[in-house]
Amino acid sequence: MSIFSINDNSNYGSILSQAKANKESKENSKINFANAFLKQNATKLNDIENKNSQTLIRSEVLNSTNNNNINKNYYTKTNSPNYDISSEFKNSIYTLKFKQADISNNTSTNTAYGYSVDKDGYMGEDFNEAAGLPKDFKIHKSTLDEIERVAENNFYNAKIKEYLGVDKYYDNIDMANTIKQYYNQFNQIINHTFNDTNKTSFSEADLNSLPKGVSYSSNDKTIGVMPKNYDKLQITNYYNTQEQYDEMEQLGTIASINTGLQPLNFTPQSMQTQNLDQDSARDTFNPDMSFYPKNEDGTYTKENLFMSFLKSTGVPLREDSATLNPRIESYQATMAKESFDGSLASLDDIMTGKVDFASLLKGYAQDGWFDADIYAMKKGIKWQNHIGYGGAWFDNQFNQAKANGWKASSESINSYVGSIMDRLNNLIGQTRV
């Protein structure tokens, strides 16, 4: 009588039980082998994981025979009940490696700066929440690495570290707070232009309509210290044209005004990874823009614009976003007491009336501070950005005139102060928030 006879219920039940037990034993054997395999080869699999490629992992499992001391038959489908390495087993290795954290001692592969990182290297939702970003906003870990690199290795900080004999400029960098401060200011600029902080698609015409620069309220005249927290600053002026920005930059230089200027560059070129020489690369924030593709319709994303904003600022770490090395902090405190930026007043103090800038300017002009400017005005020589009034040629002319007894008259001083104030008031009227 056949053992599969439906009339022999006891034998049939026994056979089913045995088959089930055999199947479970076979599956357990596969899992045990997978775990043993993974534990013996954790280093190699970690290296593969870091490339974020399931394809590479599976290829490695199928092809690595030299380092694992496992017969090639283990990687092919055989008749063995214990080592039937099918695609199911390869999937088991992938699942075990990426979902069972206890297999490897390396627990940092999916976190960075205290927050989660997804399989493509973008910061997780916990980071976005801490940084005040939209839930679906994409910031790549490499961008944060670039912020840290520039913060530690720019020319100024590198020289201070060398001078003080320390390895690190910052003890800690709070990346979420850093991004939060910059994103809040960026959003303010976007809202000023489009009245829509939720806008996520930007045409080239949109880019052209964005400001070319802003001024922040600032009475901080010290040099060599960490910039203020953006929460303590306000945008006081928007320069919607390059001419407006250049005019404020020039007035700030000529009349010794702390303008709080911040240039902005939202051109398509700014949304590309820059090709920099070695010296420029050290000091320049240059994120890999391949991680920030355009929208499918060719328009620019909000992430594209935010990267351009960060490039414009250079991403100096601000108050509350980083902890200085104690020796650096002590050095900066000393610098703050001894340093002065040379400005007569801040733009914010001039606009709010805290300073009678016309009277202040006139007093310094009478003391000879602005003789070169007054002489240039008298001769009809215009200021040129980056070379002043004409470089060495003008210096020779001016010094020769001074040697021959030239001196600014009261009339020329009044005319100079009036000219500066007219230009300044006109520009403030166009750009003030």
C-alpha cells in the first residue's frame, strides 16, 4: 500500500509533520549559515555597504572565493539541504546585513552628526525636523561634511590653529542649528521676492528677480569672532539690482559705514559644482551639486537655491551653532577687546537716527580723514570698485597736491558731505525694508 494512501491518516499526518520539520531545519540551517558568514566577513560587507549598492553586495557574495575560504559550490544552487544558496539566500544576506544591527560593530554607517542618513546619503526626517526644514527637503550628508571642512580649514582658522598649536578650531558643530539659521534667512529672502515660502519650482526668470544682496542689522565692530546668531539680526535692506548693491558697497568703503552687506548669487552658474584651484578650494564652500538635480521640467528646486545661498554666505559658523576649542575661544576673547573694524557707524544706526551721520562725517572730514575723497570729487575723478580712484596714478597726483599745500576747504567739505548723504538717502529709500 502506498505511503500516500488517503486511507492511512496516521501515516499521512506523520509524513506532513516530518516534511515540515525538514523544511524548518533547512531554513534554520540557511539562516545560521548566513549569520556565520556575515560575522566572519563583517569588514568586507561593511566596505560594500558604504558604497550604498545592493548590486555590489550581491555580486560580492557570488564572486568572493579567495577571502572567505568557502567552496564555490556554496555560491551556486546544489542539492545539499544545508547549503542551497539560491537567490533567497542572497536576499537573506542583504536583509540581515542592513536590518540586523548586531551583526556588525559599526553602528555609524546610517547616522551622521547625531541624525539618521538614508541609503542615498541624504539626511533623515529627524535632521529636517531639528533644522526646521520641510519634511521632504533633501540635504546631502556630503554638504554638511563640506561645511565642516571649510570651517576647520579656511585660511584664517588654519593659521590660528597653527599659531596656537591646536588640531581643531571647533570642539563641536551643531549642523542642525547651523542649517536652521541659514534656512530661516533664506526663506525670508524667498518670501520677500515671491510671497510664497512653499514655492519649490523656480525658472530662470525667477532667479533673475531675486535680490543681488541684502544688509543685516549689525553693530558688531569686532574682528576675529564668531558672527552673531541670525536670530539676533534682521534684514534691513534688499538690493534688487546689482547697481544698488554696488552703490552701497562703494558708499560703505568711501564713508566708513558698517553696511552689514551680504552678496547673493542665484545665477544658474552658482548651482553647479565649481572648478577651483587648490588655494581657492581650501577656503571656498563648494558642495557637490550632483546631489541636487533640477526638477523634471528643467526648473530649479528650492534645494538648488538654498545651496546657492549657502555658497554666497561662505557658511561661517554662527553663535549657538558651534562650540569653540577652549584655546581658540580665549584667543578670540582677547582679539575682541583689541580689534575694531574702522567704521564710523552702522547702516542700521544711520537709518534709525541713532547717529547724526552728516555731522559725524563732517567732523571727520574737517580732521582730514576724507581729503583724498574730497580731492577726487574736486577733480571729477570717480571711484572705481577694487581700485579706488585710479590706483598709483591717483595716489601720486594727490600726494603731490598735498605736498604743494592743498587743503580741503569748508565749502568742499560741505559739498562732499552733502553728496554722500544724498546718495545714501536715495539708496536707503530704494532698498530699506
